[in-house]
Amino acid sequence: MIGLIVRFIVSALVLMAVSYLSPGFVVQGGFTGALIAAIVIAVLGYIAESLLGDKISPQRRGVVGFITAAVVIYLAQFIIPNLLSVSILGALISAFVIGLIDAIVPTVVR
């Protein structure tokens, strides 16, 4: 349970950093907004991974995983429109930046 909480806190911090670095990707509401966005993106990612298999998981992310991550990020804005605003280019850039950050600071608790 503690590992899950740490994962969401790290993910929220990553989203805040990506919001600062990526044009077309805005997280509103400070850390709370980023935490809610991290939870929504994680749930959507889990659903996508359940439907498409583990080939799109962060550990095996290729082109399909990258595009899936961008789609998940883009769709999340429709679930929490007051907290997340993402353009298509912003979703692609943020998926790339999140992938880079995830390679350096993994958010998966093992």
C-alpha cells in the first residue's frame, strides 16, 4: 500500500515537471491536480494494458506503447477537464518526456 502511494506521488511530481517542460500539456490545481491526473492516467493505462496486452507496458514500450501512452494522456483530459489540458502535440511530447523520465526514475514499485 505504501508503495502504491509513493508511486502516485512520484507520478504526480513527474506530471508537474512535464507540465512545465512540455508545450500543450497543462496540469492545473497544483500538486492535488497532478495527483488526480496521475490516478486517472494510471487507471486509463491499466485499462489499455488489459485490452492490448503487456506489449504496451512501460517496461516494453515501443512505438505502440508510445502512441498508446499519448492517447491515454490525451483521453485523460476529457475525464478531468478542469485539471488537465492537452493538445495532440502536447500528448505526444509529454508521452516522450514521461518515457524518458520513467527510464531514469522508474515509477513502478517492484
